[in-house]
Amino acid sequence: MKTFLSFTSWYFVRDLFLHTPLWVRLWVLVLMAVMFFAPLFFLQHSTAKWMVAAFLLGGMIMGWMHMKMGITKAMGVAHIPWLLPMALIYADLFSGSSAGNYFTWLIAACAIGTICLIIDALDIISFLRGNRAQSAPPAP
């Protein structure tokens, strides 16, 4: 029986931590800390709100993809919703009007988000070239 969409993200995280190498798990923890938990402290800024929303949407997409195909390199497409908040992060960072902890988060999000999107692009290219290997089977 397939699960409700709201639970598929939890299955994805479970399988991610059961079936992937340690470095992937650590990277995911860094992504969650910088791109989801940290912006919760800056919700007075629309950029942080957009990042939280994009992170949640991406998580739902990953959960759905995991339910359909397991964990594969195609999962990078779930970060497409990050493109708008990443543009806003760059705009806020280079506007010169940000300061303090918010500025620190912008720097971290800029670095981590950019690295993530580059890895995603490489993974999607690998998938399109035929690397269909599953790190984990589809969710129940």
C-alpha cells in the first residue's frame, strides 16, 4: 500500500540514513541545518520564508520520487524549487543592506546552496546518461 504524500518525506529521510554512505548523511544534515532550520530564525525576511517553503516543497517532491523510483541521482530535480530563494539569497547578500546573523546565514546559504545545486546538476546529468542505480528501493 502506498503511503500518503505527507509521510513519503519521512520514508525518504529514513532510507537516506539507512542506505547511503556517511558523507551523504552528513551532507544532508548540513543542508537541513543551513537551508531549513537556520532560516526559521529569520522569518521576518521574505528570503528566509521562500527558502523554508522551497525546502518543504523539495522534500515533498523527493518523498514522491522515492515512492516511485527509490533513491537515485534523479532526486536532484527536487531542488529546482530552490532556484528562486537562491536568487533572493544572492540579491540580499550583494545588496549590502544585510548585517549580523542574517548576513552570516546568507553567506552560509549561498555557499551550501550553490554547492548543492552544482552536485544536483551533475547527478541529473549522470542519471540522464544512464546511471540509474538505486541507493535505496522505493518507499512502501
